[in-house]
Amino acid sequence: MKFVDLEFENSLSYEDSLKRRQDISVSGKYVMGDNVDELEKDFAIDQNAKNCILVKNATDALAMTFIYLQANKRTVIVPQFGAYPTVVAALQAGAKKIIACSVDNSLTMDITSIDIPKDSIIVPVNLYGNSCKIKQIRSAADSAGGCSIVEDCAQSTGLSNLGLSDFMIHSFYPTKPMGCMGDGGAIITDSQDADSLLRKSRFYGLNKDGLIDTWGINSRIDEWQAAHLLSKIKYYRHMNQVRKINAKNFSVKGGLDYSEDCVYHQYVELYANRDKVREFFTKQGIPTMIHYPKMLSDMPFLSEKIKFTNCKRVSDHVLSLPVGPHLTREELDLIKLSICKMSNERLNYEEIM
């Protein structure tokens, strides 16, 4: 049994993707060409948004957005548990005031756990494909005054855009819901001013006249990745739906609070004795992974750069199980049976110290 099977997930796009790649080879245009232009238009439509700026990876997308929002002069609020690039990008953008708040039983940002400073940049993360409480976060941001919301959608491509975030950041890393065969990222926004500046900023800050009139970096997605994504955008939501069906089949009462629209980038359970449970699954032939083994507060480099709030040590108990569309009926049944057999080790979020 495989934890993920990228060959399977890419198989539906193979013929179309191959034809596009052959055309690119002949054209000699390998960076920022027609495929990139087409994908930006198609993905903006897919996300029900006005603008899509494609960049080299999602960390660049975050960092560029933070620079645009002048994170070096504002407070940045991130969840303390989850993927590390979110806070790394904030530091990369020069952020000097970072607050890591706690997560709730959905393992997404608990905005009620802190007092939000005015003019903050709030960065909720849709961890494991689970949607954050964006309506609550928008309300809290508006009450604090002057806040911007940068929604980290790196693991949740396919969730509905409710139009409550100022920016939505997506990742096209191979294992993500809409993954390419290398790396790529996107900034989604309805702001025309941001769209205009960030397009220049991904290419040294050059304007149409060949003059540098703003800050910039080199963050250009290549045509090969855009071509593959143009093939995959046609069916990635179907893959999300299959994962959702698989996860619903696994789920038993209690544990984590998965949102109804969760795309299940990962299917995660909480276990009291994770090592024991992991060994059991391994003996059954079921691969597992740990996303993520450390809290931000465990990272030495971050200890003096972030203000940490109290947060349950969920990192000691999370265990990811296979949930992908590649799984056979027999494999799905085995995973479900194994989950049931380990039910005495399962934890509710409230039980974690």
C-alpha cells in the first residue's frame, strides 16, 4: 500500500500534459509563456477570483504578499501548529512582530485565544485541507481595525473562496490537491493594485517599459509546470471528492473536528501512544506519516523571534493515514478496520495536555 500515488493521480492528465509539453519543447518558450497566461486565467475562474499571480512556489507567494502588505511594520499572527513555511515566509519578508496563537479542535487558528493588535496581518492556515473559521476571523479582524487576512490555502486548493480573505495563497507542490511535477505557487486576490505590483515583483520589479520601478525578486513558474496544471485543473476537484468519501468512511465519533467542506489533503487522527499505534499500522502494511512533529515553539531559531501563546501539544499525537484516490476497496477496508482496532488509543482534542 502506498501513502500517496502520484503516478495514479497524474494518470488522467498524461495524454494532454504530454502534448502540451511537446508543444513547449518546439516553441522554445520555457518560462512565463502562453501556458502560464492561460493557467492564471483558468485558476482565477476556478477560485472565483479576479486575479491570479503564478510564482515559483508557495513560500515565495507568501513572502511576496507579506512584503506587499509591509509585514516589517505590522504584527503578523500565525497558528503555532502546522506547516513551517508560513512563518518562515513572514521572517523572509522582514516581519519583526510575530504572534503564534493556539489552534482549536479543527487544528486551525483559534483567533479567540489572543487580543488582536490593530493593523495586524492575520494568516489562518487551512491545515490538512480543513477550512479555518474564516467568518469568525474576518469579524475579529474588522473589530480590531485595519487588519489584512492572508489565507494559507497551500493544503486546501478546492475549498470555496468565500471572499473574506484579502489574499489566498496556493501551493502546487506535487503532493498537494492540485500538484504539478515540480514546484509552483499562486497568489489569489481581488485587488487590482496588488495584482499590478506583484506581477512586476515576481520579475525583478520590471515594468512594461523595462524599468525597475518597485521591489522585486526572481520567482517565475516555468511553462512545463503550468502545462501540467492546465491538464490537472480539469479533474482535481474529483480527486478531492474521492478523498472526502474515503475519509468519511474512516471517521468515527470524536477526534478532530473536520469541516464539511474539508478536502482531506491529509487524514489525521490523534493518538495517546502514537508510537504504539504507528507500529501496529506498519505491521498491517499501512504506511503512516507525521504532519507535523514539532510545534513552532520547539524551533530554536524562532524562540526569540516569535511571541508564543499557550497551545496544546497536538504535535505529539497527530498521525496521518493514507486517504488518497489510489486506494483500493480492500485497502480502504483494512485502514478502517485498523482504525477501529486502535480506537482505545484515540484522543479527543480536549484530552490533550
